[in-house]
Amino acid sequence: MKNLYMHRSSSVFDARAKLPSSMPNLEALTIHSCNERASTPMLHSKFIHLRHLSISLIAAVFSPGYDYLSLASFLDAAPSLETFNLNAWQRYMEHVSIFADTADLRWMREQHHHNLKSVRITAFCSAKSLVELTCHILESVTSLESLTLEAPQSILRCSAPYNKSGKCSPMARDILLEAHRGVLAIRRYIEPKVPSTVKLHVLEPCSCHAVEL
């Protein structure tokens, strides 16, 4: 099997722990999880052929103890990886914010990656471990060409051709405030680390929402 879709709780942990041995020929892996019993383990097993990885960690409140930085285990395990997409949407962000814990960012054992070209993180927030994961990618991926960081957006955007109102649908104030904290975290902690060879795309909340703040 070369393509696999997983959708259940703890599927990220299970995928990292079990798939390298049970499905060694995987080339594309898509994972959806609404809860993880533990952070992703660092293991010696490899996804030798994996080229495309998409992970969605979506919930009203996604396991506050989950360490986003632990997802670096997949990068370490997949030397052929070319694209990595992460959706970190949650209705209530309860992870420790980088603005609440300003101690030095953690770093992982440096393992250079030479094939990963495109990374996209959707629903980017100010969770410190998510900032640490992004910085780890910038520091360890020598082949990176594009990094897209997208703050939470409206379900219906003003630019949608079928949106007759010409305005984005409203966003809850707390979601919007966290979206702006996420953008501030990008500007302060991530943007200064972006090499000149990498194109950084930051998608901020639309100006339609200015009146909602």
C-alpha cells in the first residue's frame, strides 16, 4: 500500500509507532486526530518512501499537554519527505502560549533534511511548542523552499466567488484574538529565522474582522 488515510483518536501516535514496520512502502499519509493520548514518540524506525504527509489535529480543545514539537519525529523518520501539511485548529487554545512562557525555545537533536520543499501550517496559534516546531523545521530542513503559516480564518471568506455580501463571515472574538497572537508570534520568533532561500507566506486574519476586535 502506498497511500493511507487514518481518522481516529491517537492516530498520530499509532502511525509513528506502527506504520514504518507494517507499511514500509507508504508514499502518502493523511492523518486526522481529535485527541492524542501522548505526544509523538522519537523512534529509530523510518518511513523510507514517504513523500507527502498531512496531519490534522482538530478539536474544540486539543489535548493541552500535546507537544507539537514532537511531530519532528516524522521529519526525522522520513528522509524522502517533500511536503508537510499541518492543521492545528482548535476552538479553545489551552496550550501554553509563547507569550506566557518566554523561556528559551527548546531545540531537538539536529538532523538535516534534504528533500522537504514545502511546509504549510493552518490555524497557526501562539502555542509555544508549535512555534518551536516551526523553528526546528527552519533550522533543520536545508531544502525548504516555501513556508506558509495561516492564522485561523472565517469559514466563508469575502473573496469567495459565491459570497454575495463581500464580507467574511464573523469570527468569535477569542478566536480572532488568538489568531492575532499567532501572527505576532510569527513576526517575533519565526520570521527572523527564515533564510533568504525560503519564501515565507503569512496569512493574517482578513481586515473584514477589524470591527470585531
